[in-house]
Amino acid sequence: MTLIYKILSRAEWDAAKAQGRFEGSAVDLADGFIHLSAGEQAQETAAKWFRGQANLVLLAVEAEPLGEDLKWEASRGGARFPHLYRPLLVSEVTREADLDLDADGVPQLGDHLA
């Protein structure tokens, strides 16, 4: 089982739970897929894209059941990141965790990563 992760705002996640699916954040919608991160990429993603943002949630999702809709594609520094080419169903999220910011405003994923 390979866990992959999505960081998003609490408001986005609450709206997704009400609809049963997450269509994507603004950047996801603009790019045509949902940006996700592998475990070893998630903390760097948090620091690069979410610094200073409060009320964030980390979602964990099993990669394998996403099937062919999940593609591992070259991105930051040539590393292959998981990209989901369809909405993420709320039922596919295995766990969620609220994130705290450190003194520099970086969301801390720490114990939330498997």
C-alpha cells in the first residue's frame, strides 16, 4: 500500500465532504489534475506552497485503488509526483489531520505521515 497526500484548506475539505468529492483547489483546476505528494515529498510541498496558511488539512489516500486515473509525472526537480486526473472521492481518503504551523509559518506534517 502506497500512501499519497493532499494538503488543502479546511474550507475546501469541508465543502468536498458535503459534496462527496473534491474537485480540486484553484491550482488543480487550472492544471487539469489534482496535485498530490508522496510521503517523502509532502513536507517540502507544505513548505513551498502552504507557508503562512492556517487552517490546513492533510489527507492520506491509498494510491493503488486510484488505478489509471493516477499518473506519476515529472515535476519539481524532475521528481515524479502523483497527479489524479479526476475528482478525489471523500470515500477514498483513509485519514485526515489538521496541520499546525511552526514558528516560520510552515505546516508541520511530521507524525501525520506514514
